[in-house]
Amino acid sequence: MSRPWEADPSAGLKRRWGKSPIELGNTDKISGCPDVWELDNGDVAVIGRDLTEQYRSRLPESAAIAEDERLVVLPRNVLIAAKPDIPDA
């Protein structure tokens, strides 16, 4: 059975949305760099903490996490900094 959407692993990183993790003070350059990237096919890649198991049992009925998906948490300042770069449509 095919899904309505499938991630394309061949898509490249096109541009960062927002400021770099260094600019936001969210990294020590060793333990990770939460970030949001637009891919060259229009999809979005997110780098954040994997909290799938901590949230799985608390999801609303309208949400589901497939075995090959992860719930990722970002610092609030990452998404706020990305807002000007996120297209309206």
C-alpha cells in the first residue's frame, strides 16, 4: 500500500529557514544544532530532539506516528526565527 506522501531521500538542502543555531545560541557546536531547512523539492527538513516515545501515548486521535517517523521538538526561538522565511502558500 502506498502513502499519499513519501519523503524523497535524494532531495538536497536548499536554504536554512531563519537564523543558524549559532546565531540563536542553541548549540555548543558539539551536542547538536536544532535547525529548519527547505529542501530543493519544496519539502522541509527539521533537526531537533527525538521525543517520539515521550509523546506517543499523548497524541490526539487525529495524529499518528508511523514506525519510520519521529516526533521532533525544536526550541521556540528556532521556529520564530524561521517564520519570515516560511512561504504563505
